Amino acid sequence: MTPLEFLSRFSDPRGLSRRSVVIALAFYLRQEAGTPQFTSSDMRACFRDALQKPPANLPALLRSLTRGKTAPLLVFPRRGRFSLSIYGLREVEDALAPKTTSPENLGAFLGAALPYLQRLVAKVADENRRKFLAEAIACLGVQAKRATVIMTWLVAIDHLYNYILANKLSDFNAALARCRGPLSGYSVRAKDDFAGIKDSVLLEVCRSANIISNDVRRILDEKLGIRNSCAHPSIIEIHDTKVVNFIEDLVDNLIVKYPC
């Protein structure tokens, strides 16, 4: 796990103070990187790997976090190293603890899947889509599985819109021009223009224009069917495993495979 993936486990990493980020990264170094003692240079590298600007006063900030009876960090002055204290360890563990429901209520599968999905969010480069997907996964934590499916599909389609606009607009419009019926003569110039195209038609045009592969088209067709089933009241049961697969398929086979 990278520092960026680790910070994505927090509900809203943007809301973390510099102090909180330092303590979180100290936890990362200890628990994930196997580095119980670290230097200010180690911490600065973690900030950069997490795509954050290190504090200009990082050494002073580290020293300030070693003061007091319940200081989150320990210092080893002669060696110029710091370590997470038991108070810092508990602070991060409390912040990462599930807030929505207890593990026994989630079940063994979902209790293990949610941390994995939270790490998967870090693969989404766009900040707005990343935050939206995190909210979709939070819905899964309270068993709002249909909401998770619908929101995840919206993230994926929004990504596809942006990919087409940035890389394949002329190819898309050329394939769209071959359509008959209501879309005859229709073209896309801006993102809002996609609103006039059904998702099923969008996928068909993308395949016709070689914007996506046939394998990806089959995956998206399947996911669209699941999304449609979740968008209307019905008696079908949506299993946790299907929702998890829905998210990972769309992230890995669309969002990551076709970067904007």
C-alpha cells in the first residue's frame, strides 16, 4: 500500500490537518512500511508519495508532537529519529474505525471488502470523482447497495465522457454520424451534449469507434444491466459480492485503463 492509498482510507483526507497527516503517515510507516522509527526525511518522502506538499517547518512540527504526557510521537534525539507513541497509534486506529456499522453486522465478507474498496478509491485520479466514489462505497457500509451501484455507474460514465472529450471526440462523432433514427445528425461538442444519448447507445458508439475494446464493451454492458436493475423497485436481491465486483470492474477496466 502506498501513502496515497493509505490516506484515502480516511473519510475525507482533505479535512485532515497537517498534524493529523503527520500522525497518519507515522502510522503508515510503522504498520504498512515496516519502519517503526523514522526521520524527517522519511516523513517528507511520505508526503510527496501521498501527493501532498510537505510542511516547510516539518522538523519543528515533528518535535512539537513529542511534547506532553499524551504526545502522539516519541523522539530519539541522539539518533534524530521519531516513532509513533501508543497515543498516536490509538488516535489513528480510532479515526480508521468504521463509523457506520459494526463488523459483526457487516458480515465477514463485507467487513474485509470495505477497506479494500477504500484503497481502490485512490486509483481514481480526478478529485471530484474520487470523492463521489468514496461516498458510494460509504453507502455500501450501511447496506444501501442499490445506491452504491447507481453512484458508481455515474462515476464511470462521467469518466468516459471526459475521456472521449479529451482524446476521442472526432472518432466518437464520426461513429455517431452513422447512427440512424433520433440521433441522426447529432454531434457532441461539450459534456452536456452527452445527456441526449442513452448509456446503451453511448457504449455502442464507443465500440463502433474503437474507443473501447470489445471485452470492455461486454463488461460495461453487463454493469449497465445491473445498474438498470438497481434503479427501479424490484424483488431481486443484490448481493454484496456483486456490488464489490461492480466497483472493482469499473475502476480497473474503465477508469484506470482509459485515463483522461
